[in-house]
Amino acid sequence: MENFITDISRIVHQSCQIDKELFDKFNVKRGLRNADGSGVLVGLTNIGDVVGYRREGDTIVPVKGDLRYRGFPIRELVKGFQAEKRHGFEETTFLLLTGHLPTKLQLEELRNNLASKRDLDDVFTNMILSLRGRDLMNMLSRSVLILYTLDDNAEDYSLPSLVKQSINLIAKLPVIVAYSYHGMRHAYYRKSMIIRHPQANLSTAENFLYMLKGEKYTPLEAEILDLMMILHAEHGGGNNSTFTMRLVSSAMTDTYSATAAAIGSLKGRLHGGANLKVLDMMNNIKANVRDWENKEEIRQYLLKILNKEAYDKSGKIYGIGHAVYTLSDPRCELLKEKAIELAKEKGLERELNLYLNIEELAPKVLAEFKGGKVKPVCANVDFYSGFVYEAIDIPRELFTPMFAIARMAGWAAHRLEEITFESRRIIRPAYKNVIPNEYHYVPLDNR
């Protein structure tokens, strides 16, 4: 059997190869990227806007990074929440769904609506705890599909029904993830399992920390987790998981199937798992750089990484560079401010200084390595998110699920836009067949 699989795998590999020159010949945009690295325009949206450069004729000019939710700069939103000393994820959710900042009454109604939908019934909770798995993203996807069976109006495509389903998922995903994690720890690591019910008076971020570890969290931990959720809630229609949500929704499938597809996309190592790679890389650097304050020693080790002589031999400095942002990633800047504050609370200043040194040095080292022929690069949000999660005792298994919890707000907004847009069409790009010959059937005995 193994020899058969090996032989078939070899044949499959051969059949999957396409001459790279054909992509240039037929002007195929691999990865839906233009030759200059910019994204191929495939749709229009009123929701998120990711700004990292501007065009001047055929030239891309790097600019300071900006992220706008429904036209509102993310920096203004975050600074506004911080000035008023309150959590802002729920307000961000309202903004993404409706295009408007809520009034006090609307915000209170949304909070009450979310609170009323967080609790899971006993049958569903027992299902989560009994149908165990080692990967929380797969468990989350499975649970979302089961929610379909619990919704008597799952196939109702009226706008009120779609909005209700969206709010239901935004409310329930944090609870499903927390319970799935406790079930996994109990099943595979023989850890004690304590299931805490969500509290109506707590924000989404506070509730998650409470369900995860009880009341053993600080106000700063809740504040920075709320910030992480705001920063991860939306990132334009072109990111892989949001495009998946729009692609599947354009076929007019149900909300739960479309969400499960987006979760599957986010699970991908090239999408939702980037902060784990940063964390692993940083652990490797900490183990091999003796003096974390010595910038020359750090520079030399970064060069080893680029030369594929260190860490995972991929030649990549994880957390540095982005498909759109060039000079700066606004999410990274906002998170770094709070990471500095968090490091002081947790006594992790020395470790954070290493991050700061690498953020400063990596773009210069990369330019040196490329002989100056490289576009401007900056640290992205994944560079600090792993550090922050570890500092507030979020287990590694929850890093990507936390991403999904936050992004559910953006996914829902994009699904609503895709389905309610009057001139909608099923998304159906073209693939050109380039097989060189025409073949004809040969009887089995003659093959």
C-alpha cells in the first residue's frame, strides 16, 4: 500500500507542474498579485481600506501605513476609545456592520444583544467538550457548522435574518473557543477542566479572559486584548480569509458554511499562523544571541537567518514586511505602544527591547542583504502580537482562534455587503488550460 501511495504521489507531482514561463506568456497574475507586488483589483467595498502606498502613473510610492474602518482611521478610533477609558471592540463591530458609529443607546443594545447570545445550551456545550480535537480551528469550524442545525432559519436570506446570524456568531465564537480549549486540555493533557459561563456585565475581551482563567487578569491585560481584537477585526476584502468569505457567499450559501470556509482559510500557515512563526524565531534568536543589547551581534544573526544558515533555513525574518504596508503598519504601531506598557507591568522590558532592536535593524539588514534593491519594509502586527499573547498568558493554541474571534466582525460585514449588493454576481475567475497535447482514449488492455 505504501509503495502504491508513493508511486501515485510521484505521478501526481508531475501532473501538477506548469511551466513558469507560461504565466508570463499569458499575463497570469499569480496569487492575484501584479508584477510590482500590488494586489489585482477584483472588487469594490465600503468596509475596510488598507493603505501602504499610492500610485503615481506606473510607479508605486511608499506612504505611511493607514487602516480605515468605514472611512475612520484606525488610529483615531483606538485613541478615542483609550481617551474615554473604555473597551472598543463592540463599537468597532457596530461600525463595521452598519457603516456608522453607534449612539449610546445603539451601543448598549448591541452589548445586550451580544450578552444574550453568548451562553451555549447544555447539549451544544457537551458536544464541544466530548467531540475533542487537537486543533482548535478545526473544532471551531465544526462547531460553526453545527450551529446551522440549531438555527431554524439558517436558510433565510432576508437581511434581518443575516444580521441576526452575524451577531450570534460574533457572540458565540469566543465561548466556543474557550470551551474547546478547556476540553482539549482535559482530554489530551489531563488538566482539570473548569467551565465558566460568560458574564453579561463584561466586555468581549473581559469575558474571554474570564472564561479562560477566571478573575486572574489585570485591567491592562483586558485593555490590550480588546485592542488586539479591534486591530484584527478587519483588513480589507483582499486578505485570504475575507476573500474566501466573499467568494463562498457570492454562491448564495448559508452564513455558517461561509464562515466555516473563512475559518479554514485563516487556519492556513501562510495566513493566521504568522505570529507563531515570529514567536518561534524570537525564541531561536534569544537562544543564540548572547547579548540582547548588542546591535552588531543581532545584525550578524539576522544576516545568518537571511542566508538560510539559522533558525528554519527559510531565509525569512518573520514579522517583517507586508503585502501592502511599506513604511509602517498602523496596527503594529498601536500594538507596540501598549506592548511597552505591558512589558513594564510584567517585568519583560529586556525581552521587549530585543524586539525593538530587531524591528529597527531588520529593514536595514534586509536592504544590505539585497544590495539596496528592495522596497521599504516595516514590522507588521504579527511581530508583536505573539509577545503580547504570551505576556497575558494566552496559550499558543489560541493565537489563531483569537484572530478568528476578532475577524468574525469583518467577515460578517463583508458577507452582508456581498449578498445585499444589488448587482451581485457569483465570483468566477478564469483559469486557462495549458496542457500541450490532445489525448485519446486507449483500451485498458493496451495501456
